[in-house]
Amino acid sequence: MKDIYEVLNDIDIDENEFEEIFVDDIEKERVKKNLRKSIGKKRLMNKKKICAAAITFVVMSSAIIAKPALAINIPIIGELFKKNLVSVNKDYVNYIETIGKTKSYKGIDVTFQSAVADKNTLFLSFIVKNNNKEIKNDYRDYTNAISPMKSMKINGKYVSMSGGASWDFIDKNTIRVLQDIDLESDNIEDKMNVDIDISKLFGISGDWGVQFFMDKSKQTEKTYEKELNVDININGVKGKISNITVTPLTVKIEGQGHFNDMSDNNVPELYFIVLDDKGKILRSNGSSSCDGDISKGKDKLKWSHRFISNANMSNITIIPEYTMPNSNISKRLSPVKLDVNNVKPIELINDKDRSINIKDYFIDGDYLVVRYNEKCFGKDNLIDVFPIPIYVMSKYNKIEEISDYQKIDTIYSKYKKPNEHMSVFKVGKERDLMVGTYDGADMKILKDKAITIKLK
């Protein structure tokens, strides 16, 4: 396997392969910091590393970057790291570690860009390129690419592979992925030797595995853990919020009780709204439930909910919220005029705590595209757990939202932004349109059960 420095030394640099672009302040500061570290250790650096530092300096000073084909092999921070994590919390740049390794076999390349970890989660950014054929934007084709790992060891021990992923397509043959791996069930040391096994991609057997080292000591030093043991009772279903872990990167709330059992319509779906000391809502990063020994009783089943930390939090407030499966008591609220020829922000009020802020709407062919954010307590809600939908009406009828985005993949790929809702409606030539929402009665926010925790 070649590391990033060997790749750089193999490249015949041609000035025509570069173009000027804008480099944002976050990226500049990160490159400068890494360069200063490299220069400070130059006596320990071999020829390959000095070469890499020199090229980094040229890129930084001239504000240039390789064209896409070359840039894929010279990662600084993965694009999805920027879009999904750094955009939420700029402090992520202080902890992200570059991997910079590419492995190729039988026309398939896997480039591991960067990673970051804390006590709760490991985030891993990588790119998969199939030079043999197109990767179709169909889950049956790209599923293997977004979750290719057969197993993972940390410090020689196998760890759980549960978690999730986000991804987008660079071109018809290339997909980039940000995978988050749940570390909550494993007691992992701060210094991590990571060994990932990838032995099959797109039906081809091979070896695209990677080994790299990470150190999460800085994150651990700033980690706050507290036992809560707060009882909770929702419609007669009892449980408790057991403890909370807060790191500079993530927040994890753990508890027990028979919640979120999708096979039982009498069991509440429990989630949380988490706010920082500035009233800004933390973005959800998934949950797990029904973990434990069911023989001890359903009320002993364990669950957890994870969030992306905001920067510089001095305290947080957690507020339970829930809905009942298959409940259908929300009422449609009166719509307002939506004029595609005179676009302006529209606020739709759900109730005293929640609203929908429509930022943009426009026509693309036969489709109406509406982009919006939900607000809770007047702040943007990045949770996406219980989204309150919008609806669109023509002069006489309700227009159904397109739910199968594979049918309109070009529109979805072109306009969807991170941390933002987007709905698409097929309106044809209809322009006499109205937009509305619902009262959100299905979702209950338990403000009286709010818990505030001081972190500093």
C-alpha cells in the first residue's frame, strides 16, 4: 500500500494541472497549523515527508489546488467532514487526523482520507472509485461502497461495526463516504491502532484494507461524564435517563426503558432535543435501542441517543420528546400563497414552540422545489427525528410530494443542502400554488422534564 507521501513523489507536477480557487479561513488555518508542525519536526522527516510539506506550502501560499482527478489523492479534510461536521462545529478541525492512503485492486480504488474519534464515535472519511463500470445511484448498486468494511480491530481487538453513513457522488464512477462507527459498547484506549478489513467490493474479492494510528487523548481530556438517574414516564411506560457523556465532538444520552419498539404500537418513540447555553439546538447523530437482556424485563432494555456537539458549550439542556406509532392526530393548518415569480421567505407556525422557515422555492421543469428549515424555540432544529411535513395545494387539489427521489435524482443531487429539508412536488404548468403545514400534535415536547447540565 502506498501512503500519501509516496503518491506525491510519484506525481509529475505540471503547472497546467492547477487552477486558482478560494480557500476558506478554516482550511487555511488547518494547513498552516499542520505545516508549522511539519517544519518543527523536519529533522525527523524523511525525504518523502519533506516533499509533501513543500507541496503543501506551495498550495497554501498560492491559494491553488489540484484539479479534481488529482485532488482526490491529496486529502486535507474530506468534503463530507466539512459539510456534515465542520459546518456544525468548527472545532472539529482541531481533532481530525489525516490518513492519506490509497489501495487499488482490479480496477477499484479506495482512498482513506481522514478520521476523528472520541469516547462515543469514530468518523471515517473515504472515497471509492470503480474504474470498471459506473456506480449507479441505486442502493442495490452502491450499498457495498458506502459500507464496505468486513471487520475492524482497534489495538488488536474486534469492535462493533454498528453506525451509519452519509455519502455523495463525485462522478459516475466515484462515491465519497463519511461513516460513523459507534464506539459506546467498547472500552477503547486513547491511542488507537486501527485495522480495517475490506475484502469484497462490487462482487470482486480483494484486499482494500487499511491500517492507521489515531490518538484521542485531547478529546478525552475534555470529556464530561455524569450519572443522571432521572425517572421518566410516558403514557404509563416507565424508564430512566441514566447518564450523559459530552465530548468536544459528540454528546451521548443513555438510559433504559421499553421505548422505540417498532413492533409494538403502544410503545412511545422517545427522542431528545438538546440545546447549548446559547439556545442553539444540537444536531442528532442517530440512536440505538432494545440493547440488553430482555429476560430482565422490557423496562430494563438499554437505549442511547447521540448528537454532534456545538462549539464552546458551557452547559446543555436536554428535553425529552415523543410520539406514538401510527398516531394521526395532527391537523392541517391553513396554507398561504406561494408565488414562484416573487420569492421571499415564508414562516409557517406549527404551535407556540415550533415553526417552519421556507428559505427558497423555485421551478425546475415540471417540479416545484421547496427548501426549508424547522425551528424549535425559535432556533434552527437540526434533529430531523420528527419532521413536521409541509404540503402544497393547487387552486383545487392537494399536490402529492415526490417521495421516490431516485425518479428525480438530478434535482435532488443538484439542490439538496446539508442540515436542510427539501421537498419536491410535481406541479407541471400549475402556478397558482399555496403552501402549508400541520399543527404537530403527534409530537409532544416534555418541557417540564428538561434537565440542564453544567459543563464548565
